[in-house]
Amino acid sequence: MSQKLRVTVWNEFRHEKESEKVRSVYPNGIHQAIGEGLGADVEVSYATLDEPEHGLTEEKLNNTDVLIWWGHKAHGVVEDAIVDRVQQRVLRGMGLIVLHSGHFSKIFKKLMGTSCDLKWREADEKERIWVVAPNHPIVEGIGQYIELEAEEMYGEHFDIPQPDELIMVSWFEGGEVFRSGCTFHRGQGKIFYFRPGHETYPTYYNEQVRRVIRNAAQWAAPSTREYPVYGNHKPLEPIKAKQAQQG
């Protein structure tokens, strides 16, 4: 890796172009707000859906240590070949942070192997995101909970595999709960799913939300270990020939 962690923020960048309400919250795009929250200790770049190869060329991904993914209304437009490319990079060690409605993205569903479906409701509800693994580095600097005055509700059952680690659980004003901070390992790569971030709310300006994403990027950074060797393998030591047993 380079001296600074190389983070690419991917965003559909469709809502901001089509909705004045969303544009008023994120005039430069959701990706820019997320990237600005990552701080000066990382090298941030951006990619969006309508760029050639969705901005995720082989060269771009080969120079990405951690990919952050925000998608919502255009999951089906993402080309399968690009999804396969991202999956291979994750299996080889690139970190992946999937935000909010990215739970339905092709890449997250491919890596999870489940529908990744859930309950949802838009009713300007209070969300309280409780930290349930207080010793985990992803919640370093976060108190007992993060409180958002208005957010979209996601509710259980969340159809994902059992997380390797459950870091945060959300409670909503309407009564539902949700596993809102989950980690997974796939191949050499580390994955973090983080729930909040509906496009009509200023969630990605919240300093505690930004802190979680910053921490997650550092946690998901690739290992410096070499990629494992697979396939037919010669013995490390001579194998003694065994005499056939006499009948």
C-alpha cells in the first residue's frame, strides 16, 4: 500500500441530479460528503455509475485499498462484469464498506449469497444506533449510541448470513430494531455494512457517522500478507515410497 490509505468512494450519483430535495442536502453528491468526512489521513478518490466502467476500471481498483459503496435506485444498471471485478478484488484483500441501501447492491448480495432483504419505512423517525461491541476499533471514539433525529427505518428480519461481528444495533421510533453495523470476511477481504444514510437526510455530515466510516476504512485496510497459493502443490519434503502390502 501507499503511505496513505487509498479509499475510493462509489456513488450512483443519480438522486442528486434528479431530485431538488436530495440536491439541496448533498449539492456536490453523497460521495463528496462521505469523502470529505474521511479526513486528511487518507487519499480519497471518487467513482460514479455513469462513468465508463462505472468508474471502476481495473487500474482504479488495483489502486484502491478500501472501496466505499452507496447505491439505491439503479442497482440493476451496474454491469455484472464490473461486479465480478470488484468481487475478485475483495477476495484478494481490498476492503469494502457498504452503506445504507447498498444492502441491495449486486456486489453485496453476491458476497453475502442471500437476498439481503429487509423491512423499510420513510416516516422521519428517530434512530438510536446502539454500540454493542464497545471494544471494536470501528466504534473507537463513539459513545454508547449515535442518535439521528430523522432517518429511514430499516427493520428485521435482515436476510444476511450471520455476521462475523455485530458492532451496532439500531432502534427506531416506530419500534423496530435492526443489525446496523456488521462485519464479514470473504477471502482475504474485510467487509463492513453500515445502515444509516438515506439520501434525503444530512446523515453523512454527522460527525459520529463520519467517525464510524473513518474507523471502518482503517479496519478494512488490506493485510500485507501475500495472497495464498492454491492448486496442485509439490511436497516440501521427500515422500518415502510405501511398499504395497502383501495379501
